[in-house]
Amino acid sequence: MDLQYFNNKAFVDALNIFFKNLNIPVNKQTDAPISAQDLLVETYKSNIESFQLIDDVYFYGMVDDAAFKGEKSILLHDVKEDYEGILIFGVTLKQRANNLLPTRSQLAEIARAFNREYFYTPVIVVFKYGEHLAFANTERLKYKQEWREGEKTGKVTLLRDINIYETHSGHERIILELKIATDGINKVDSFAKLYKYWQEVFSVNILNKKFFEELSNWYFWAIKQVIFPTAPTLADAHSKNAKLEDLLQEHKATNVIRMLTRLLFVWFIKEKKLIPEELFDLESLQKNILKEISPFKEKGIFKQTNIDSIYYKAILQNLFFASLNCPIKPDSIDTRERGFRGDGYGQNRGIDYLMRYKQYFKNPDAFLALINSKVPFLNGGLFECLDDKFNNVYIDGFSDQMTKGEQLIVPDYLFFGIEEKEDLSDIIGISNKQTKESAVKGLIKILKSYKFTITENTPIEEDIALDPELLGKVFENLLASFNPETKTTARKQTGSFYTPREIVNYMVDESLIAYLKNEITNYNISDEKLDEQFHQLLSYDNINPFKENNNIQKKIIKSLDKCAILDPACGSGAFPMGILQKMVHVLHKIDPKNIEWKQRQIDKVKKQIESAEEIEDNQFREKSIADSQAQIKDIEDAFENNELDYGRKLFLIENCIYGVDIQTIATQISKLRFFISLIVDQKIEYTKENFGIRPLPNLETKFVAANTLIGIEKPDKQLSLFESQEVKLLETELKKIRHKLFSAKSKDTKLKYRKKDEELRNAIAIELERIGWTTNTADKLAKWDPYNQNDSATFFDMEWMFNIKDGFDIVIGNPPYIRQEEIKEYKPLLQKAQYKIYNSTSDLYTYFYERAYLLLGSNKFACFITSNKWIRAKYGEKLRNFLRINTKLMSLIDFGGYQVFEATVDTNILLLQRSDLQIKYKMNFINVENDFISENLENYFKTKKQTINQNELEDSGWTLADNKVLCIKKKIEQIGVPLKKWDNSIYRGITTGFNEAFIINNSTKERLCKEDQKSIQILKPILRGRDINKYSYNLSGYWIIYSYTGIKIE
């Protein structure tokens, strides 16, 4: 694609060529620039940097039905109401300091100003800055909210940083898709058709879906091709009572996902220019770096070359384990230095930070120099090699010579292979033309065909690019695809298991608002007013309703700093990341220069110094004070040498946010997203040590792999682990060690503190046993090693794992939806755990409600999205009773048949407060109806909400309705005969075993009856829950092949 005319011609002339090439008819308005202040009369803000960047502005033209017909459009000042047209503006920008490109927020802010100024019609803004272009697409503004200064903040979708001379293939593809058809069935000949078509082109969801389809095909293909060390054996299958084939597939899937996790992380930080492009360019690899590589899948006698796996071993493993996980040069603390291991076998054995596979390189020293020219030491544990070579345990297989019998095969063609057809039906478990002829190609080829952005999208700003949230969407589904409980659904329905961003955003907002309202007391503000103000504060508008009240702002900062938040089933980190983003956003509003936030972090350390000054031992006292003073210096460095958000994120992550998941790979992905979030706000300075990049923190004690639902057995009447004085002292020391580990950088330092951590765990376990704890429990606690990335604990205890004694302030998440039939082996554990809500037919998610209650502090908050079956099903009776008696039910959203997830699970969102007071609470609720638009749940709830007295909710089943409807219900119940009194026994709805085979639509039913009239005998109309209304039902148009016992089917 040639866009160089944007540099060779006047801006307006270039726009003429651009829109002509896209077949877009534009009624041009002016060729001359207009001042920004004249065009943006109401919305121009001269004191904001974004607007100061504006150079020239052009009102380029309008696209409407008149333009498509070759007629003149109406004049701009005549547009007084919603108008069927698109306004196009051109904006040239001045150069930013240090040759930086404008940020996404700056471009979005300018585009939003045009949109608010001309809110009767959608707006497109084309930006030019230096050798780059950007296109901003804004949505039509349909409603007003008074507290938002008139208009709601509309979403801006951006295609940005398009290089005029070297256009990225991902940008090129999207620009070509903007071109409209001028004939045929897809002809675009009106504004309405153009607007609809462009919204699809600018849809990030559609882009994500395309990417996931390609990546999931690659993933299933890769599982069939790879071999990783320490594969399961027949003995493992016997001990686990499982099929060896299933264990092997799970082993391969876990390793492929771990490899993908690392590579996609690398691909994102490549956007920060921290990874050499040559490592992913086949020509450079063949010409300058590797002696040989087999990029294409060979067959026949050449097939053996595929198993050498040179690219994965020599390039990726050396990048992962010996570059990103090793400093460039040694210092006084970390003596490691990048380089290749010795040539002799056994030399440097077990030293995983040294490079391997020297024999594959044309010039090993040149490769090392290339790596050292760009790649920083990142730390963080993500790239720690999981092998234990001294004990001959190989997980990653980063070795020139593994133990006999172990293999590592990741063929080069998995990265560079050309597109071909592959039969994936056996591994997907679905046999059709699509799975039998799945298109697959090399992973690097896939990644290069998309544009990535390191900045996470928000509800009001989106890059038309793949952002880090995509990692969550991808991995939630890939993880689900090999879980025994979810694999069938995951493979049939992509996108089934990831909570949509708008739902996460709503739940995060409501949870934080409930918490902050609970903290902000004695300010003579009504509850209703405070609620409105906090919604303003958390909104993405630039409004701070507490701007004039410094005391409240300080109280909010203090409350955020001490807020402990847990996602008990964190998956890939959607909720922890949503919480982090929103807390950072609030701090940005109320403390824009980090003055209060930074001082709070320093004050905490100063209190440590005050305590240390009381220590009698001179040597120990001086060391403690010196350590604390070094800590203050480190805090100063974190704030001064990085973007403003870096210091906010770093200390929120350390002090506030926790995650648990039963899968080790899931917690790794959560950590990865937090690492990316920290890197995005670091300033790169190539002249500084490590290019100015501050090594990442260690998050092993922030995200742990454990079984959230199973606690530990405590002695009678002992509620806390740390009740004895001796245990308290050991616990204090353990807390200090884990704080040091959070920021430890060298491998020796980590090993030293991990050893100390282990010693303290053992000492605490011995003391617990002495004061009455069982040997089994004490041993279980001592053996839990948070730094073992390959192990998931069989229990969860918030004191032991997170040092949280008084409960969390917020518990939030999307517990796994696994039906009770799939957890038969798990039920005895749940029963033994003495859940009050235990029911042998309850689905797994129900237990998370009671567990959340137990993990909360007094008067604190939980917010879950789950299946809504518990609201009315028989198995939910104990849960309904438990919640009604023990909590304050604040709000309940019943989505009914509205599909939040692509998987067909009917859902609800419940926000509750742990409350031991028996007060007559009122619960706000809504039943979501057909008029719901997912992007605007907050406004929908505010408009539609009703209230019900909590004590009127019946344990036999909750009816979410107002008093008028409840009265009618009582009358019906008095007159009618309930189903339970009919001469029938109803256990559950129909379970066909395979809906696709037994449930058919109307046209299929008619065809079958036409072919054989006897078919009508076994075809019965079927009703789903969503087909039943308040007082009537609507036949769905679906029929069931009702092959009941005794019927003879010919």
C-alpha cells in the first residue's frame, strides 16, 4: 500500500486521493485550514497539552445520502438534530518533545472534542503527525447526563501510528477493509449502510475474534506436533485413574500455553522497541544469525529435519531464560552476566541464566551483542526456567543434553510455516469440513499480520489493534479447551469463558463505590448524593466532584491504599486488572501529580525506621534503618524516573490486589498482564543502565495457585493462625522477607530470601503443632511453596498465603461454571469442608458465594457474576437462605435470556455486603429485557431498578418483582395448584445428551414430516426457560425428537 502521497502532497489533496481510493463520496467543505478555536467553540481547552499539539485543522467534508446521490449536502450550521451523515475533519499535529508520538489519550481527547461540538452526527478525524497517520472514529452521542457536563463521553476508536513509508500489514489490512463495494450484493450506497459497515471494520471485537480463530487453530495444530519433557506415563495414568491420552494432551496443552504466554509477552514489549525485530524476520535469521533453520513442514525422507527445533531452542529459549531473565552486566548485588555456557559437557550445568545451543549460531558473539543492544533484564519470574537439572527434572527443557529419554520438539514450521490445510477434527472433537480442513500457518506469520498495542483498551478509548486484554480472552478459552469439565463447550464456542470488559467495568465500579461510600463517613453528604459523586469520580470523564474538598480526597487515597481485593478464581486476570485500572484512574483524578500517594508510601517506611530505632542490638538496628532508607530511595526512584501511573500501579499491586486460581498457568497469565501494565509506563533511555527499565517485581505472593474452596482445619475456637506470641513474631519476620522478595532482582538474592521463607514456614508449622494444630495441617502449611510455579496448593488460607488477617475489603470475580455432574470426585471435599449451603446437586459456583462471605471482613463487599440458576432452583435453597440471613443484598441483576457470554449460560450479577445485623434491608434489582445495550449497564440499572424487601425473598425461590406483582403471585398461589402437588415427579428439564442431534428447528421438522408422516409422533414442541414470560409463554419454534422409553423408532 502506497500512502507516501501524504508526505508528497498538500494534506487536503492527500485526503482527496485517500477517500477516492476507498470509493467514499465526500461533499467537500473547505481546502483552507481553520483555527481549532473557531471550529471547537465549546470544547477547545487551551491549557491542555492535547490541544496545544494541534497545528492546522480542516473541515474536510460530509458523507451523507446526498453525497452518495451526487447532490449537495446541507450546511453544517443547519444540522440541528440527529443527522444521517458523517463529518470528516483533518488535523495536523506539531512534534512532541523528544520526538515522541502523540499518545492514544491525546488523539482521543481531540477527536472527542469534535464529537461533542458536533454531537448530532458521527465524526471521523484524520490526523497527520510527522511520518504517521491516525484515524479516529467516534460514536453518535444519543443521550445526556447532567452531571457529565451535558454529553456522555463517547467511545473513540483509533487506528493510529500508521507509518506512511512502511505501513504495517495489520494497518494495511484494515485500511483496505474500509474500501466500500460500489456494486453487487454488498454495495454501499447510503449513509446508513456506510455507517454500519464502518462500525464493523472499526470493531475491536471482530478483530479479536479473527485473531482468536487463527490462533486457536494454530494451538490445536501445535499440540499435535510438539513433545515436551517429563511427559505423563502409564503409571501416572493408573495413579490418577485417567486415560494416558488425556494426560498427554493436557501436558502438551499446558506447555504450549506457557510458551505462547511468554512469546506473546515478548511480542507486546516489542511494541516498546525492547526486542530486536531481526529475531522474528526469517531472512535475517537465515542470512545473519542461524546456520540452518527448517521453516517449512517437510515430508517423506526430509521429515527428520522438522524435529531439530532450532528456532525455539536457539532463539526463543535463549531470549526467555538467558536474556530477559539475566542482567546485561553484573553489579555489586547481582553478579550474573549474559553469555554462553562453557563448551564442555557438565560445565555450568544447572546455571539457567547462561545461553545454550552455541553450535546453531553463525556468530554467537554477534547474537549476544544484538540481544544486549536492546533487550533489558526484566526479572518478575515469568522467564525463570522451570527445570531442576540437579535433580534431573525437566519442564522447559532448556538444555544442550537432557536426561536420556527426555525430548523437546517444537518444529520451526510452527513459527514460519506457510498456510496449509490440517485435519484437526480428532483433537477438537468435532468432525465437519471446517475442522477437517482447518487453515493453519506459522505463529510468527499470524502475529505479524496484526497490529498490537501495549496500552489496554478502555470503555471510552480503543485501538483497532490487539491489546493485552486479548491475552485474557485467548488464554481463558485455551485453558478451558483442555479442562475436562469445559473442553467440549470451549472447543465449540470461542469466546465462551471470558467476562466482557463492560461487565468487568460495571462490577469493579459498583464494588469500589460500595467500599468507598462505607469508608467516607461524617461528611454530612446524603447517601444518594455520595453515590452520584462516586459514579462521577469513577467515570472516564475529567470530573472530580471532590476537587474542592481536600479532606475527602485524602481519605479516598488512604482508603484505596489499604483496600485489600481478592479474585478467588482469577483466571487470566480480568477482574484484578480492571480493579487496578480503575484505582489508577481515581488516583489520577484526585492526586494528579502523585504528591499524596507518594508521601503515603514513604510515610509507611518512616514508621518502620521509628520502630527500628527502638531495637537494642546496635548492629541489627543499624542494618534495619539502612534497609529502610534504601527502600525510601527506591520509592523515590520509582516515582521520579517513570510515567506518573507507574508509581500508582506498583504500590497498588504490592499492597492491594490478590488473585487465586487452581491452575498454575492461569496465575502465570495474570502476572503477565500486570507485568505488561507496569512496562507500559516505564521510560526507555538507551544510555542508562538496563535502558532505564526498572526490573519487574516478583508476584508469587500476589497471585497464587491454590484451591480456593478448601480451607485448612483449625483447632476448635482458634480463628487465627497467628494467635500465639511466638507465631506472631515469626509471622512479622515472614512478612518482611516477602516484602523484600517482591522487589528482589538477583537470583542469589531471591534464593536467599526463598530459603529464609522456607525456614520461617517450617518454624511456624512446628510452633502451630506445639499449640494444638494437627501434624497434617502444620505439614501442609509448611510445604506450601509460593515460588514453585509447577505446583497448585490443595487448600487456600488468606492469612498463610497473603497475610490477610481481618478479611478482604472486596471479593470479586466470575467463579467457574461447572455443573454438579462434573464434580463428583470433588463433592466429598466440599461436604467435609462443612459448607452450610452444601447440596449434592449444587453446581460448583454456588460454593464461591459462601467462601466469599467467609473471606470478607466485617461489613465488606462481594460481587460475582454467575449462572442465575441458584435464584430459583431447588439446589439453591440453602444458598438463598444463607445470603438472606447473613448479608445485605445490595443489588441483583438477572440477565435472564440475555447472553453475557457466548456460552449459553443465563447469568446474574450480585453485589452484597457481609452483615451480621438482622436489619430489614431493601435490595435493588432489575430483570434485563430486550432493550438492554451491554455497553451501558450502569445507566440501564439506574433507569430500570426496582426495590424489594430482603425479608420478603422466599427461600423456596426468589421472585424478582415489585409489590404489585408479588400480590398477584400470592393470589395465583392461593387459587392454583403448584406443580409439586400434581401427580408427577419433576426432577429437572430434559437432558438430551446432545442437543444438536435431538433439538431441531421448524423447517427441519416440516421436512422430516414431509418425508415420513410418522415423524409427528415423536416430534414435540419444546419450551426453554427464556420462552416463558410472566403470565404466558411463546413457542420457540424448536422441536425435540422425543424418543421416550418404550417407543419404537423405525
